Amino acid sequence: MRLKLSACVVAFAVAMLTGCTLDPHYERPAAPVAVAYPKGEAYESTSAAAASTATPSTTTTPPPLGADMAWRSFFRDERLQRLIQIALDNNRDLRVAALNVAEYEAQYRITRAVLAPSISASGSLTRERASGVTTSSSDASVGTTSWEIDFFGRLRSLKRQAMENYLATDASRQSTQISLIATVATDYLTLLSDERLLQITEDTVKADQSTYDVTKRIQELGNSSMLDVQQAQNSLASSKASLASYRRAVAQDRNNLIAVLGAPIPDDLPPAREFDDESMFADIGAGVPSLLLTRRPDIVQAEHALKAANANIGAARAAFFPKIELTASAGTSSSTLSSLFKAGTGAWAFAPSVSVPIFDYGSNKASLDVATIEKQIEVADYESTIQTAFKEVANALTARATYVDQVEADRDYVASSHRYYTLAQARYKAGTDSFLTFLDAQRTLYTAQQQLASDSLSRQANLVTLYKVLGGGWEGS
């Protein structure tokens, strides 16, 4: 008898270990993008400064890939590094993302636990009196109730689905972290840029105020027309309006940075660099598009979602097959507590059950159709995510090259405008040129300085974007 019982246990164990799976064979969909990033004039800077910042030279060692570079290595500004670390420690969105990962990990453990029987122990003691007679009974048992034996892999498919959902959530957390790092850097650069524009505008207001005062005195002496005074006043009023605008922008930039940090900006930060300092960021390489499939968290997340949908098809297929459950217990039972564990009081129960779907009005078929359609949706989402990633990297690469030329041209524009302003001012004081020419030179210089600051910000922010879209910024696992 014992030999037969052992054989039954071994048979069930083998069935559990060798049960089939009905998941479709998974193959990663082909990437719907080119095998290399675009090339051409728009991706190659013509400026001499590009040798170290835009397109790596073929005669030197290529820069490390963005996805392989930790954020502390890419961001070289110690002040910015400190701000990023504060955000990683305090940002609530990142905290929620980490909690979501913990939740899905717990859900996976719940799903995994269903594969094993749930064994419980119970005991009872009953005493009752009826018709003048007192009776008692006691029992103790250990067993499992309604344990589904996974012959056709339904539970294992659900376990794989839970695992893939957990991994997808973890990839989402990585994506949230990378986005947070990029947001802190961009907000910080915006603050520095607006502080630069505020300083430029303050200098312009002082210059306009001085011009207005001088022009008004000249007009009072009869050596200038009221038109010159009005033009000087108009320029002063315009620059004062810009001054108020940039003061507001700087204050709002600080508020935005505090919000993304999740904490106040410390007073003991390292000294700030100029926002257009080219040494703020390390040079990085793009690699080939196929690297994005395993380096960008959003693509990794989309693939795990696809694998989860694939496993769900297996669970839906298994619903067409019999469902086998086992209830079993073993213990002892006696009318008196003192003899509960004596010989002859043993008791056991073994109750397997089989449920076979015969007619469900198409419910199982509809569930399988839903699972299949959901996988097709995930395939489309996965391919769309790859295409979006390719577009973002290609756009950032062409921006990296062209912004080098654009900023160099802006610097020439500022230098030329400054010479124009100096010459026009000297000619106006000498009476050679009109006040209108001098005023135009003043406005041109202000516009050139604004344009240089704006384009420098765009250039630096694009370097941060390139690092982000290449999947950089993640340390650890």
C-alpha cells in the first residue's frame, strides 16, 4: 500500500515538472528601422569646434556609447551632479515608480505561489450534551484544498506573464530615472540661460537709460530733435519690459527646479559654471540602432509587455483543456482527546476532481481571441517605440552637428554687432551719423546677445537629450 502511495506521489511530481506549455514560440519582431543612422551634410558640422563636440574624428579613439556612460561621468559639472543626486533621493515620481516595481514583484510572488500546494493544519475539539448524554470528539489533520495541478501549463503561463509585467515595470522605473536626470539638467541649464539673459537685459537697460538721459540733455540744449528723445524713450521702455520678463523667468525657473528636485536648493552647492561651457558634458557616441533594443528602457519595457501578452495566450489556450484539482488530508480522529494520537485513530482523505469544458457559449474562444489581439497590439506598440527612438536619436544627432555651426555663427554675429555698436556710437558722438543709426546698432547688439544665449541653451539641452534618447543615465540594475 505504501509503495502504491509513493508511486502516486512520484507520478504527480513528474506531471508537475514535465507538464506542457501552450505559449506560442516567442521571436523578437524585426526592428522597423534602418540598420544605421542617417548621414549627410546636416549630420556633419563644418565648424572647427566640431572636432571635439559634434562628430568624432576617425583618427582618434571613438567616444564611449551614451548608454554605457553613467550619468556622473557624462555630467561633469559638480554643481549639476549634486542637484541630480538630490532629485534621485527626493523626487516623488521616482519614488512612486520604485513602489510600483515592488508591487509588481509581490504580485509575481503571489502568482508563483499558486504552483505549489497550500498546506494547512487544523484541529478541533467538540463537546456537547443532548438528552442527558455528554459526547465529545476531537481531530487533527494536515492537508491541501483545491490544489490545481498544472498539467497544461496555465498557471506557469500566468507566472511568466506576471514576471514579464514585473520586468516591464522595472524598465519603466529606469525610464523614469533617466527622464528625471534629463529634466534636472535641462531645468538647470534653463535657469543659467535666463540668468545670463537677465544680466544682458540689465546691462541693456543701463545703456538705454544713459542714452535717453544724454539725448534728453542734448535736446534741451537745442542740438537734437524731440524725435530722437522719443526713440530713446521707446527703446528704454522696451528693454525695461524685457527686464521684468526675465526676472519673472528666473524666479519661475528656480521654482521649477525645486519642484523636480523634491527639496529646496541647498546653499552650499559648488560654484556654477557658465551654462555654455562646452566642458560641462562628456562626448558620447551613438553606436548603431540595434543597440537601442537593449539599452533604451522604454523599448525594453515594450518588449516585456509583448512577452507578457505572449504568455497570456498560453493561459488562454490552456483554458480549453481539463482542469484537475486535488484535495487531500491526513490526520487522526477520536472521541476522546487523550486517545487522539493512539493507534487506530488515523484518518485520511484523497479527493481529486476534474473539470472539463464542454459548452461555454464561445467564452474560451473569445478569451483566446482577446489574448491574440492584445499580443498584436503589443507588437505594434513595440515597433512604434523603436521607430520613435530611432527618430529621437537621429534628430538629436543632426541637432548636435548643426548647433555647433549655429552657435559659432551667433558668436560672430555678437562680435560684429559689438563692433557696429562701438563704431555707430563714436560716429553719433562726432555728429557723423544720425541717432537712428546708433539706436539700430544698440538694438542689433542686444538681439545678437539674446540669440547667442538662446541657441547656446538649445545646444546644451540637445546634448542632454541625446544622452537621454541613447538610453544613458542608468547605474545599477
